[in-house]
Amino acid sequence: MSTPPQPDPHPVEHWAKRRLRQFWLVIPLGLILVALMLEDLHVIGWSPFETNECGVAELDQSSFSAKLYNPLAEWGVHHTGDPQVAILYIDAATEPAELLTNTCASRVFLARLVGDLNKLNPNVIVIDKFYSDSACGEADKNDIFKAALSKSNAPVVIGRPTHPLADSSALQGCMGLSPGLTLPPGANVRVGLTRLNADTLKVPIRWPVFDDPDKPAAPALQPPDAGDTLSFVAAKAQWPGIEASPPMAKLLDKGNHPYTTFMDLPNIHAMTAICTVEANPLYADGTPVPCDQRKWRQDPNNIDGKQLNLKG
């Protein structure tokens, strides 16, 4: 007479072993994936194994973070209503080449553009470029630029340059404030840092920065708002209370840069603004600007042909 089968005293343990044998090949792949994810987090400026006081790493974002976050950002941003921001660009194909290659000539052109834009009544004018006194050695052209910025009714936001601090284990990756543009007292001009986040899916809000004019042994950490970025300064010019709003206050408190994505915005040729405001504009050499031939002359209330105006 045979002995009846005895119940397995450890059924769960045996089941786990069988499962482990079935999927043991997957475990190394999973570990590799985790390692890649940790390396990717390190590339975009965060690592669970180390800290970086300033978090400025000039590294390219890897493909994994782009594939992971970009679809989420695009899904999360829903832009409705009329755009409140327009991009004005200088086209190298139609403008004198010196506007893009000669710093002083560019300042004279931008002085003229800022004056014309004021006649179109924007709330804020942002020039996505940093400036310093030493970049242009022609005093008369510097004065023209500074005067135009100073007389602007709309706040003008320009960039301020930064530089890496001298190699130091304590301040590795930190930024020092480079000398910027000296403006007359009371000028309606604000400055913001033009330094991007290493992960280009993030929009930087504020960086910790140090005053480092002569590279002292112990640079002084500047007040928090000294590290405001160009985008944040522009946002504050449009909405002075944004810093105290709950979402922004939380980001600033934690020192986080949020993930975002760029939205489609109207693009306008800079000469469209000039031709729309000026009756018979001339280039610097006295040549008439071909406003009508290029179709740059537009109705101020329909400046892009799609009912866009720059009021506000």
C-alpha cells in the first residue's frame, strides 16, 4: 500500500524558485536598465550618491530622459486663448550681415527697434542676449543703446553674463556674476541670467550665484534674486506677484526647475515692427528699407496677418 503524498511544507518558497528559474534572464536586463536610469539622472543634474551645491553641469541631456519626460510635458501643457507672447527675430538672409556680426551695429539697431516697439505698446520687451560695457568699444553707439533702453516705457529685460568660478571642491559648478551693462539710474531695465539648465526639458528659474569680480579666495553668495534667470525676470515684469504664487513659491523654496515644453508662438520679422511704425525707414547706410516689397508694412492691429497685435 503506497504512502499518500505529503503536502509541501514550503509551497510559497518552491513557487518563488520556479518563477526565479523562469525569469532569471530578465533580472540582469532589469539591473542594466536601472543602472542606465541612474546614469541618466546624473546627466540631467541629480544623483542619489552625490550632491552639487550649484547644480550647473554643462552636459547634454541623454535620450532616455527626453523619451520619458517630453511626452509628459507636451501632454501636460494645454495652451488656449490668444498668445500673449510674440517672438521678433532678425533674419540674416534679409538684414545687413553686420547686425549679427558687429556688436556695436547690433546695439544701434536694437536701440531703434526698442523705440519702435514702444509705439506698439507692449507690456514687456525681452532681449535674449547678455550685455557688458566691454563688448562694444564705440562709446557713441553704446550711448545710443543705453539711451533707448532708459527711455523705454515698457520694461526691457536683458541678459547678464556669468562665468564659472575657479576650480574648487566646495564650489564646483557654481557661477560668478560677470560685469554687465552699466545703465543710468532709474533706467527701466532689468537683468536676468541667460544660463540654461543642462537638461533642456527644464526651464531654469533661479541659480545660486557668487560675486566674483576679482576671483577672491572666498566668493560671496549673492541674494537669491541675483540669480533670477532671464525668463523669470520677464515673467515678474509681466506679473509682479508671481514669486509669491503658491506653485512658484514652492519651486523657489526647494530650488527646483520645472519640466516644461515650448509652445508655438507667433514669429515676426524685426523689420515688420520697424516698417509698421516708421513711414519711410532707412538702413544705416541710407538705403530705403523695402517695406512694401517684403510685405513688412502691416496693420498694427494685425501685424502677422492673423489678428495679432503687440498691445500688452
